[in-house]
Amino acid sequence: MTPTWVRAAELAASVLFILALKGLSSPKSARRGNLLGALGATIATFVAFFYGETFFGGPIQHLPEILVAIIIGSIIGWIAAKRVQMTQMPQMVALFNGVGGGAAAVISVIEFLSAGNEETVAMLTATIFTVVVGSVSFTGSLLTFAKLQELMTSRPVVIPLGRFITIGVAVGTVVTAVALVMNPSNTLLWLLLGLSLTLGILLVLPVGGADVPIVISLLNAFTGLSVAASGYVLGNVLLIVAGTLVGASGTLLTRMMAQAMGRPLTNTLFGAFTAKATTATASAEDRPVKSASPDDVAIMLAYARKVIIVPGYGLAVAQAQNTIRELVELLVAKGIEVDYAIHPVAGRMPGHMNVLLAEANVPYDQLKEMDEINPEFPATDVALVVGANDVVNPAARDDKTAPIYGMPILNVDQAQQVVFLKRSMRPGFAGIENEVLFDPKTSLLFGDAKDSLTKVVSALKSL
């Protein structure tokens, strides 16, 4: 019989996991949510070590090897967490998520090899489900990491007959999984593992641009489901609870992100197979744009009555959040109304800009969500776009051939004047031109965002 202290610890850890998710729903409480989740995980680990029956039906074996692995993993995790930049957080999430899915798959493979025909149909089904979903999450997450880290192209990769190959591999995976349940076989297991790993790659290859974060969220949900299934296989309540929470929250986040992009998830995953070729246009270098100096931008801002700041990935890359806060404080001191326009998928993940600006102690009441701020653009004198592109691109609204068509955007093109801070004329993450850049009312200030903003701040102080 399970001791009372174990059940109490499991209950406490489960409650902490739920409170952690609640805390992560708001930037104000996100730090507390992270700490609560870490405490819950610590309690769960404590229970696993001091009540080994929870996992193994007996005392823990190979304890020295386990401790060495934990120490090595902890050191790697600590160093990675300390060194990772905010701009690289989505890649880190993808990588850690893939490791979680891979771990669940490996555990299930070991469980199958050790139990074999002795498992019940229900247990065998859960084991095989974990192998499939965990493997898909593993290779899919590694591929999203490679795309975000620019180790490969971030654009959709469509292989010849890709749609039919993906369907064939998916059908083969399901058929092999069913056959494995009906007739357990090591040969079928390795075949299933290979098909599942391949399926993860095929599902992510045709996804590109701003859709990659959505796939990260979906794969995160997959990992949660695989962990929950492995909890059932191992008879561990905490794995079931934690995995279910991750699976449910990841599914909801995926749905919300797909809605923010303005199209169904099926279009995100398979849209590249049916995308129409777009007509080639003149390159950005062949089209005239209006450049501005820091002094020009400072004068435009100083004589405005209302300014809207649109932060994007370029702001995060330049680590310019403190400089933009200083700029806004100067404008507010001059009696100018200033707000930040936050797009749901600005940056690389939901909440990316909120967290970045919170690091710089930007007041929360200055942060306005897209639906709230969009009606204010027509009455705005200057829209200052810092490192954003796709989330303000009218192609999402007007061009049915664009890969981002249907995505709600921030309507900066409706402002009286638009200023873009950009490193170059390179297109955004989706790989398409932004026509606002060529609008006569748009001025471009080229250079690193932090350096450019610093010069604008200096010019403002001298006015």
C-alpha cells in the first residue's frame, strides 16, 4: 500500500503544476509560476528517489549512474539557461521539448523490450502510443530548432511528391502500430520507431516563416501526451498529471496561435503543398525608399501628439528594450501620448514582447494588444516600427497568394507617418516584401536597433 506521505506529496506537486500554469497566463505572475512549477518538479523527483516503487516496483537500481546523469544534465541545463538570450528562447523551448519527447519514447521502447508479450492490450497500446508521439515530437522539435537557429532555411521545404510521401508514412505508422498491438514483435517495434522519427521530419519540413512557433506549441502538446501515456505505462500519477496539463495547455496555445495567424492549423501544417507560385516582382534594391537620419526621426517624434511603438524580433536581437523605454520616457515628459502595440505572435513566441519589455520595467498600462490598439492608428501621428515586419505587413490583409494571408496585423499603414528601424531591406521571417516600406509616408532608419535608438534619444535630448 502506498504510504500517506507519498500521496500527499503527489497531491502537492499536482497542485503546484496547476498553479504554475495559472501563473504563466500573465506576465505579472509568470516568474512566480515558473518557481511554483520548479518546486512541483523538485517534489516529484524527491518522491521518485525515496519511494522507488512508484517507478520500478522496487528499490532504484543503478543509482550511481542515475546521479551522474542528473548532475551532467543539471550542469548543461544551468549553463544553457544562463547563456541563452531572450531571442533564442523559442529555440531552447523547441530543443528541450524534443528531449522530453525523445525521453518518453526511449522509456517506452525499454518497457516494451523488457515486458514484451506480458503486457495487457491497454498497457501495450499506451506504450506504442508513447513511442509514436514521443518520436514525432523528438525529430519535429529538432527540425524546428534548426529552422529557428537558421541552421537551415526557415522557409517551407517541399520535397517532390511530399504530400503523398507524408501520407504514406503516416498510414504506415498507424498500420504498424496496430499490428504491433495485435502481434508484439521487436522487428515491428524498430520499424515503428523509424517511421515515427521520419514522420516528425516530414510534418515540419513544409512549415516555414512565422508558422514555426505554432508547430513548436503543437509538438509541445505531443510531448505532454507522450509523457502522460508513459505515466500510465509506469504507473506514475505525477507523470500522468504533468503530461496531461502540458498536453492540454499546449493544445489550447496552438489553437490560440493559429487563430492569431488567422487560418486553421491544417493550413499551417500542409499549406505549402497547395501554395500557388507568386509572380516575381522587382527586388527591394530596385525600388526607391525614403531614408531618414536619427535627427529626422527625433524631430518627427518631438512634434507628434500621439506615437505608437511597434516592437518586433529586431528589438529583441539588438537588446534595445531599455533604450526604447528611455525614448518613450522622454516623449511622455514632453506631453506626447505613447503606447506599445503588441501583436499576439510578435517575436518568435506568444508573450515574447511582453516579457522583453517587462525586463526593461515598461509600465503594463502602456502595452496595448492588437484589437485594442488597431482603431487608434488612423489618429496616430507617428508609428515607430522597431524590428517588426510580418506582423505589420498589409500582404496578410490584401494578397491572397502571400503565405501570411489571413493573419490579423497591426495597421501601421493607417498612421499619418511611419518610421521603420531596420538593419537592411531583407524581408521578414515569412520571406516576403512589405509594401509599407515603399509608401511615400514611410521613412527608414537603417542600422542596429539599439544604436539607432540611442542616436534618436540623444537627438531628442538636444531639441
